[in-house]
Amino acid sequence: MAGGWAKDGAVSEQIEASINDELARLKARKQPVGESRHHCADCEEDIPEARRQAIPGVKLCIDCMSERDTPRQNRGGLNRRGSKDSQLK
């Protein structure tokens, strides 16, 4: 159901286009090359055989890779200026 000037199926087309764009971005992402390591490059833990077969050229274990993929969260700082109300008094 489209609203306004949009044609029927416009929402579905937009969703499909977004999915296709994301798939193209993931395919274009640089993949590991070469021979897979038996031990993680960061923590030296064993990399399971199934992971080495699934991702040729893998260099990191699952834990280290997920740690690298997780974006760092900024911690909020202190507001040293105070609230607007306190400045008016």
C-alpha cells in the first residue's frame, strides 16, 4: 500500500534496493587471502578446523574477530557547564 504520489509496491522496491545495496557492499569488502592460520594472530588460541574451511585465509579466532567488528561505544563525559536553569540564577 503506497500513500501520496508513490506507486503501489514502492516500499517493497525500496526495501529490496536497500538489501541489494548492502549485499553488494559486503561482497566488495576485502576478504582474507592466503592460507588460514591454525592459531589466532591476536590471542594464539586454536582456530577450529570448521572456521578455517569456511573462511579461507582466516587469521583470527571468532572471539577476536567479533571484538574487532564491534564498534567502540563512546562514554559520555561530564557536563561542566551545568544546566541552563543553574546559569540563570
